[in-house]
Amino acid sequence: MLKTTARIIIVTTLMLLWQSYAFQQTKCKIAVIPKGSTQYFWKAVQKGVNAEAKTLKDIEVIWKAPTIESDKKEQISIIEDCIKEGVSGIILSPIDKYELVAPVSHALEKKIPVLIFDSALEGTPGKEFITFVGTDNKEGGNLAGQHLAKLLHGKGKVILLRYVAGQASTTEREEGFLEAIAEHKGIQVIAKDRYAGSIATNAWATSMNMMDKLKESDGVFCPNESSTTGMLQALRQTKLTGKIIFVGFDPSESLVEALKKGEIQALVAQNPILMGSSSVKTLVDYIHGKKISRKINTGVKLVTRDNIEEREIRQILGK
């Protein structure tokens, strides 16, 4: 009887060990590759990624971000490393919509599905990549332009401080803004070809270098967190906050505080937490053979002092 019991224990133990080994061998690894990690937006995306990852039993999710948000070469290198590691899937926010096409194609050649989020990649969802998850960025820019025009009562001079050439998300916001402003014949765009760069200090320097234009303007729009932060610093330094109507993009905690103080009149808000969680869920569904949509819109809202305490806005802001 004791020998039989011992055999059962040994067999059961061996089976458990084999199941554990088999699980480790079949466990999928997904790499999430954003443009960067320092801005509030990326931290919120990562929060959504981590929340969804906790619900998964057979998937390991890793976060791999370039050191500098404009470093295309490093992002390409991260993708190539992931391909060599044999990851089961990649979630990518491309720094450049054209230059990231080749590494994404390489991943697909190796049977690694790639989901694009936040910023577009040149190509067709369902062909060059499995789907796109993110904001309708043109709509976001349009919201900013229409609101700025409303606050200006349809007349005045405005400035667009662009972000970085080649980044699809911010380019679409800039185009949406200019299209909205063009509907108002009483508004003149006096500057639209200056670029802030990928960090707030560069945006501040660019803003200071165009101070003559700023002093001439009645309103200004910046298309992302770092450009909005740099412009705000410049306007504070020159005591122009409150004198120029300012609409920005991406509500970090410091920018929300500036909004409450009246230094910024509106912020266009994406839903980065939802973007992160939806991207992971969608890629996992694809890996498991489920049907997915070719485009998933995670929404965009205009945040003002009047609506900042509304439940929907607070949820988007992670409050």
C-alpha cells in the first residue's frame, strides 16, 4: 500500500513538473514599444498596459522604450532585438511613420504580428500591420482649432508651434487645427512652420526665439505634452499667460494645474490608459485566433475649467 501511494505521489509530482515546464515553453511574450517613457502620456499608457497584463495567465508583457522620444534608430534597434528574441507579438507607437515600415515588415516576415498604437504607420491595417489602436488625431486638432476660434470670437492672429517632422500623430493634429482655423476668415495664422523638438526645454527655447511673433498673436496651439509645457514656460517667463489664449494637447498634472489657474484655456485629452489596455487585449485576442477590428478609436475630449470635474473627464485624467 505504501509503495502504491509513493508511486502515485511520484507520478503526480512528475506530471505537475511537466505541466509547469510545458506552460513555460508555450507562454507568449509581447513587447510594447512606445515612442518614449518620460512624459505623463506614456506613463498613463503603461498603466493601462500593466492593468491588462495582470489579467493574463499565459502572456508576459514587457515594456521597452527608447531613451529619447525622437530617436528612430534606437526604436528600430529595439524592434530588431525583439525579433531576434522571438517575441510572440509587438505593440508599437512608431516615431516615424515611414522609417519604421521596414522593421515592421521584417517582424511580419518572421510571423510576429505587429499592432500599431497612438501614431500611424504608413500602410493598411490588416495588411502591413494587424490593426491601429488610438486617437483620431485630426479630430483632436480640429477640436482645438474650433475652440480657439470660439474663444477669439472668430478674429485675431494665431500661432501653431509644431512638434517634430515625420510623427504622424502630431502632424495629423496640426493639420486638423489648421483646417478648423481656415473656416474662420477673420483669423490669420502668422506662424506655422516652427518645430518644438521632442523635449520641453527645446520647446521653451523655440518659443523664446519666436517671442516677437508671440507678442503679436492672440492665440496659440501646441500639439503634444512637451510642446505645450515648453510654450507654457516661455509665456510664464515673459508674463504673457492669460494675455494669449492658449490651447494645448495632453493633460499632464502640471498642465492641468495651469488650466485651473487660467494660464491655459483648454487641453485636448486622449485616453492613454484605455489605449494601453485595449492594445494588449486586442493583440492577445489576435494571437488566440479571435477576430479583431482593423481600427479602434479610443476617443478624444476637450478639457476646460468648466468641465474638468465631470466624471468622464476625471476618468480620462486618471482621477
